[in-house]
Amino acid sequence: MKFALLVGDGMADYPLEELGGRTPLEAAGTPNMDRLAREGIVGLVRTIPPGTAPGSDIANLNLLGYDVAQYYSGRAPLEAASRNLELAPGDVAFRCNLVTVEDGVMLDYSAGHITSEEASELIAAIDDRIGTPSLKFHPGVSYRHLLIVHGEIAAESDRNLMCTPPHDIVGRPIAGYLPVGQNETAIRKLMSDSVGVLSEHSVNRKRLQSGKKPANMIWLWGQGKRPSMPSFSDLYGLNGAVISAVDLIRGLGKYAGLEVVEVPGVTGYFDTNYAGKAGYGLEALKRRDFLFVHVEAPDEAGHVGDVAEKIRAIENFDKMVVGPIADGISHSVPHRVMVLPDHLTPIRVRTHVGDPVPFLVWGTGILPGGAATSGAATSGATCFSEASARKSGLLVENGYELLPRYLMG
């Protein structure tokens, strides 16, 4: 049996007046997901446990079948693993976004989606000016970077420090969202000290001259220590592969023991190589039992409140990822495919929310509109949408139970 988990990050949403009361998922043309929904099972799953922050880290850990209450230790350590940065016992990793702040307001959580080349110069300058042997800044992709903290500072900067994701506060004064708790003074100082370094840098002067947003501050968040978790193979007896442009997902795959497949042209943005993800994914399935493909574009559209771009991203995901993988996997061996978002990123709120998300399961042993071999009858669906999932009456409360129960059950 071959298994594929296909995630359109932040794809689910709320009904929008400008779409005639439809969600972007309902407004998008998604013939492939609709067909799989008609021929399979649809339902809802709670990927964000009550009382936890609605982050992609928690949601995707759940989707891979790991109980976050047992295995979650923070987002940044997963990204560090993606970049082959080894965390020693006691080290703490922080996400380090390059952001645009204007008149004390968070203008852009991504500094205008700054290029990796520009960002690398800026992070190098930050590390040179305010880094120390205990504070090491590491460049990443576009606006996403890392700070690794060693020694005494790390001991004071773990889970007792509350940090806010910058994409949650776009358009708001940052003063009310600075880090709070143990060691807040030192972390806030790093953020404020970065302003002087970045404001005078030639990269930002050139960006301003070109009418682009400057990366004029670092924003630290998502901190945590190295997680301790079993491999995916140990949990489920399957070897697997992961495809994503996002360090978080790649790092999660590394800790799970999945092969991280490199695909040319993947960006984590609207211009990503959708078709390449499908093609490389099908090749990976020739040597692996399980494939996890993650597409970030719908989430990015949700964060900037762009309805048309979100619809386009969903349609590209359906046409160039879901369709080719479903068609390709079905020509060889027994198979199952699961498609879903990891969380909602509604256009109206421009950040993640913790509502249950729709899912579909299709393939060998799945009865159309009926039951999987593991049981659980559902009403038939005519399309894949938030409404059709609610209508099914099926709700999986514990997100980590979804994959073993339906994809592999």
C-alpha cells in the first residue's frame, strides 16, 4: 500500500460577502478534490487542541500522527533541523523574522517577502554587530531566519517566555506584543538593537530607493528546545518522504526520519513549483511507502488578505498537486490519499484560527460516501468544502488520530 498526505496550508476559510457567502475553497475550481470527495470520505478534524496556539507547527505535528501534548517543544527547533543546525542539550532556538515596522506599527511580517540574498546580508550584519558566542544568528529563506541561544541566556528563555508571531499583529502597534516573561529584557533588547543595524544597511537603502519595504527590525518568537520523538517508521512501520519549501515542515520531517526531497523552484510562496512537487513526489513513492506534500501558498494569501490569490493558490494546488498525485498513485499499487489544510487562515482575520478543518480520504478500501475499512460512516459529498465536511457529521477530535485511523486504517 502507498500513502499520500497532501496539505494545502491555511486553505480553509470563512464565508466571504464578496464571494456571495462562499469560502475561497468553495469559490475555487477544484475538480480533483471534488472528485476524490465524491468517491471517498469527508469529515472534520481538530488539528489545534483546545488551549494551544493555532500554529502550523502544532497542526502538522498532529497531522503526522504525533500527539503534541507529548512531543511538541517549539517551532524554531524544527526549523533548525531543516538547516542542519544541531541543538545541544539546553540550547534554545528562536525564529528570527525580518519585518517592517513603521511608526511603531507592524507593517509587514515578511519585509515585503525580501529575497534570500538580501536577507543573508542583513542577518550577517546582525550577527556581526549584536551576536555573541552565546547568541548566534543563522540566515534562512526570505524573511525566515534563526537565533540559537546557548548557556545561561538559553536557560532563561525557554517556555516561560511568551512571544507573539508577527503575522498575528499586522497593522497593530508592536508595543503591546513584545516578548513577556522570563528573560524578556534581554530578548527585547536584541530586537531593538537590530533597528540601528538594519536601518543604516545598504540593502535597505536600496530597497527604499526601489520603493520596496525595508527589513528594519528582527522579530523573535517560536522558541524551544530540541524535541525528543520517535521516528515515523517506529510509530507506523512505514518509510516516507516529505516535500515542502518551508523549513518548519522539512525539519519536522527530519525529526520524524522522513527523507527530505529537494525540488527545484519551490519557494513557499505564490510562485512555487507546484508541478515539481507532484512529479518528485511520485518518484519518491516508487522507493517509499508514505509521501507528505505541503504547499504554503494558500496560507500566505490568507495572511495578506488577498482573496483572488488564495483562490488561485487553491486551484493550483488542486490542478498541479492533487490531480497528478491521485492519478499517478492509482495506476500502480493499492493506495490511499488524504487531502486537507493544516488549519484555517481566514481572509477576514489574516492569521491562523483553531477551528476544525475539512479533510478527505480516497483510495483502496474507501467506500464512496460510506466507510473506510476502519468503520465510521459518513454522508456522501458532492464536493470538497468546509460545508460538505460539516454536513458529513464526522469530527475527529484528536488530530493525531486522523492519519492512523483513516489514511492507514
